[in-house]
Amino acid sequence: MQETQHANIQGPTKKKGRGKAKGKDGNGTPIVIHDSRIVTTNATRTIGVLFNQVINGPWITFKDYPKEQMDELYGCFKGTGYTYTCSKEEMRATFELHIKTRYADWMNTLRNSVYHKYKTTGERYINCPSNVSKDVWCKMVEKWEKPEWKVKVLFNLIVVELNLARLIVSKNSM
């Protein structure tokens, strides 16, 4: 009888999900740069993960992203163990270009993770992503809810649609 009781006792339950993403360890992997772009896939993924780990301000556009934050992010990246054969200045410039190129996409992904799921402003304030502090998230939502931002998003959607239409017309006329 005592054996049966022990057989029914379960150990601690395992958490579901994969947990918080961690920056990949470069382990001396060389970073390949082509046309001022980082083309080493693991390095670009690591930068994205690190970016999401160090969001500590409501900078919803790249032009608002402070130099100090860029310095912190670059310091984190340098600590991951990737190597490079170019100059330090070229590596830094390429890193910053990568951030600038990907920034809008990263912010869009962050924003849409909540905006598509929750339709009211109140729900959006409450449902903060796990990688952003509550106060920073509330400031971001505040900026995204402004009419100027909504007009900017609508304008960008129209530009994308026009470019797509031009592409289709040019392909059909060939």
C-alpha cells in the first residue's frame, strides 16, 4: 500500500513553453559582412534577441533610439563571442545599420503581438509583453494611440499598396 502512494506522487511539474529567449553564443563564429550588411544568420538572430531583451524605453521609431541604448546593445552583442575581420569602426557601423534596418519590423512585431489580440486601448495597456516593463509599455501604447501615429501607419499602408500595384503592372506589361 505504501508503494502505491509513492508511485502516485509526482515531482514538480515542468513549465510549459521554451522560456525566455537568450542571445546565442557566438563561440568564435566569424561574422560575414557583404555590402555593409551582416549576413551571418545566427549573428542577426542574436542581435534581434538582444534587442528585445534590453528594451527599456518607449522608443517606437529608430530616430528616437538613444545613442546610449545603442552603446548598451552593442556592448551586449560584443559579449556574445562572435568574431570579425573588419575594423572596429566598420563592425560598429554595420551593426547600427542592421538595427536601423530591422527596427521598424521589430517594433511592428512587438506592437502587433498585442494590438491584433486586444481591440480596446484598456486591454492593450493591461496586456504588456513579457520583455517590456509595464511603464515603458504604457508609454508606447500612448504613442501608438495618438492620431498622428495612426495617420502615419495609414499613409505607409497606402504607399505599400501603391508600390505593389506598380510592381504588378510592370510585371504584366513585360
